[in-house]
Amino acid sequence: MPAVLNINKTTFKPGSSGSVKIDIADLPSGTKIDLPVHVFSSAKEGPVLLVCAGLHGDEVNGIEIVRRSLVKQFYDNLLCGSVVVMPLINIYGFINFSREVPDGKDVNRSFPGSKKGSLAAQVAYVLSKTIFPQIDYAIDFHTGGRSRYNYPQIRYTIDDERSKALAVAFGAPVMLGNHVIEKSFRQEAIKQGKSTIVFEGGESLRYDGFSIEVALQGIKNVMHHLNMIDLEQASDLIPSQNFVKSTWQRAESSGLFIWEKSSGLFVRQDELLGSIHDPHNNYQIDVKAARDGYILGHNNATVVNQGDALFHLAW
Ligand SMILES: [Zn+2]
């Protein structure tokens, strides 16, 4: 990638670091909204890595991971290359405690976006047009849905060996190879030739210390893999469990839900995972594993409706 980064008319030459703001749409109150981008550059040329979060505004673990990477000064003494850091992309969702932007559109289903499209499309366009062309690698940090916990995991694109190598380097407990979602960040970044992985950990609007710690180590592991930092411990990594298929097991009935097994465990077919009860104790429905698998995610909701996703099983 070019040694000089250019973001919103601000130029970052090798060795220069700083922050720049990209104008995006103002709030209805007239309050100005701009999107901060932090750039850290070594004097020596090398790879350009994007570390970003908050495409979904309520996914606080991702946002906190990237914020903490700034606090811990991960990027201050790079051996080569540059890191572009964006802790919070969907500011509109963040201030509304919402995954989407205010019109209900999902930024991560709006790529490549357009300058005159919906708000979600405008936010996506900033990344597709301004950021992606200048990077080589991307790590996009996410969090599970509301009450749906994700065991810390890296998702990579199943037929993209370069992204898989990045996933292995990250060293999360679990890797899931899957196909890209249409109009997603990952689809557009890969289309532009960038190796891209997605981290998932914890549930929205709730911190998960375990996921945050795994992810912070993962950022360092990737930077070490790209020779951007020197990390003594990287060789001691425990290899990730790698899965390529997964499915959500759903509630067969509505009621009070109590799980017995949670994320991060291997289970056998027919093993008891939890139970669903009505409030008057007229019925109890046992939830049993539909197949042998590994629990990638589970639902922490106390009350569920028939059809709700309960356990994400991978194999
Ligand atoms: Zn997300």
C-alpha cells in the first residue's frame, strides 16, 4: 500500500501519527457529527492494518476493545507500516443504544454504500471509498445480539486463504469459516483485495471481560504476525478450534428459559442444554442438543418465544 495515507485531505507520511475527522450527516438537533479516525505510522514502510468497531452501535465489547487498544498504546512503537483505528463507526446507533442507524438500516448490510444514499449507505461509503483503498488488512470487531452471548471467536471467509491466515494468527479460542454476507463490510473489503477477519465476543450492551482480553491479545498477535511489533509470547499460542459449519438451535416452545450448558463447551447429541417452563409450572420442555457440536453462542434471555435462537452449535 502507498506509504502515505490520505484521509479527508490530511496526509500522514511515514512516521507521522494523528487523528482526523470525517464529516458525516449531522443529528436532527443540528449537532455536528464527524467520524474520528486515528492513524499511527512507523517511519519504515509496511502493511496498513485497519482496526475498527461499532458498525453496530450497541455492540459495546467491540468498541471497548478498540478503545482499550488505544489506552494501552498498542500502536505507538510500530516496527513498520501503519494502523488506522476507528473505535466507533455507527455514532447514530451508539447514542440510541441501537444496532442500526435511526431509520432502521444496518450499516453492515449497506456496503459499498453511496454518497447520496441512506444514512447507513453514507457511513458505509466512507469506509469503501476513503479507508479500504488505503489498507491491506482489516479486523472488524463485533459483539453478539441483545442477550445473545458469543464465545470470543474469529470469523473468516471460507475460501479466502489470506483471511484464514490472519484468523489463525489472531489466536481466539474459536475460528468459524463461513461465507460473506451480501453487502457487508467483509464482502466489500475482500472484494477490494483486503484480508479481513471479524471478531465476535459477548453480548450487546454488556461488557464481557473474557472477550475483551482475548481480543486485545488477538490484535497484538496479528500485528506480530505482520511484523509490526515484536511479541515474545506469540509462539506459545494455543491453536484455535476451527469450525466450518454452524446452526442455531431454536426454542420449540415459549416460556421461562434456563440454560444448563453455555458457550465454549462441546456437547453430544441429545445432551441436555436447558429447559423451558411456563410460569404456572404446567409444562417443562427439555432442550436437547440436536447434534454433536461446540456451543459458539447461547441466549441469556430469561423469557423466550417459540422460534427464538437458543444455542449456536458449530461442528
Ligand atoms: Zn455486529
